[in-house]
Amino acid sequence: MSELLIVQNISREGPGLLEQVLRDEKVAFDLVDLDKGQEMPALDGYKALVVLGGPDSANDDTAKMTTELARIKEGLDAGIPYLGICLGLQTLVKAAGGKVVPGNVKEIGFIDPDNNQHTVAVTDEGKTDPLLAGLPETLDVFQLHGETVELTPGMTVLATGKFCKNQIVRVADKAYGIQSHFELTPEMLTVWAEQDPDLTPIGKDKLQADFAAIEQSYTNIGQTLLRNFLRIAELT
């Protein structure tokens, strides 16, 4: 058994950049794909948990989501370091007592409703948090969500967005969620562009061009965030 568990909520949304960094850092991991009917295991023995995105809602009344939320709550209670991406943020907040609600704007792709690059702004709290160490104050991101989170008083916003406020959140000590996707590779984007119903209207060529325009900064952000989390989780 490895020290890190990665949970996929849908097969096409894999670890991407995360996997590249884990292999570079020689961190072994177990990967569970709930979309294939695999069960999320108990977290005994794991030193960290990463939960990826997917089209589910944390509010779904399904056996899959009920089990996922229960496991995440167990991890929180045990103090296991956690990193959630998109749905992984929303499940974290829900498991910790916050709410998941419809967003005012559905954020899709690299370009926001004002025709600008999607970015998030690091808050004063974020500037001193180890998750964001070594990163600029404005981060280029990719968005793919229609829901957002409402936080409890004990949660801290580390980065905000123009349309969706709660973009990077510290929910508990060493437990973080990020609403945007920072794990994309060009190969992953091609698959998402062909399969995700929110992305297909934009078109693969447009998405690939938008990605190419920021790929260097985007990739650096993703790799830096993951390496920071691995240090927080004491895996490197």
C-alpha cells in the first residue's frame, strides 16, 4: 500500500500533471476510479488524500457520494492532509460542514464571461500559506464548474475569483481545496474537449489555442502547488 491515495470521480479526469510530479519525486500512490465502480477504501495507513473533479454534485443522494463524503470526513477527523480539485473542493467543504450551492455564473474553460483569461487572486492569508509558496499573486487557471461553496467561519479563503469568490480554500490544518483545475495536460484537454458536454460547444481547436497561450505559466503553477502539498503532507 502506498502513502498517498488519489480518487477519480470520472475516468477522464485523471491526475495529469500531478502524476508527472509524483513520478519525478518518486512518491508512490494508489489510484481509485469511482467511475469504474471501484470503492473508496478506508484511509488507514495513508498519509495524504487527493480527490479529483467530476460531473457529480456533492449534494447527490447516491451511494457513491455518501461513501465519498464519509471517507473524507474520516480523513479530516484523523488529520490526514487533503488536496481537492473542483468537485474535490466541494466534497471537502461539504464534509467539513459547509455548503455546496449553484454559482452565479457557470465558469467554463480558460476564458471568463468578460472574454478575459480566467485568473484567481491570492489573498493576504494565501500569501503566507505554504500551499501557495513561490507562486505569483495572480494565477492563470482553467475552470469547469457550475456550483460553488459556502464556507463555515473556521475556513480560510486563500485565493478569490471575479465570478466565483471561493477559489482556493484551507478547510482545516493541512486540508485544502481548489475550485479550478490546475492538473491539465494538453493530452487531457483533448479528451475533455471531445467528451465533456460543457466544453464541446467551445471546440477543441479554441480550447487548445487558449491553453497554448498560457501553458508555461499554467504548468508551473500546477507543479508548484502539488510539490508544496507534498511537502505539507511530509511525503517529500
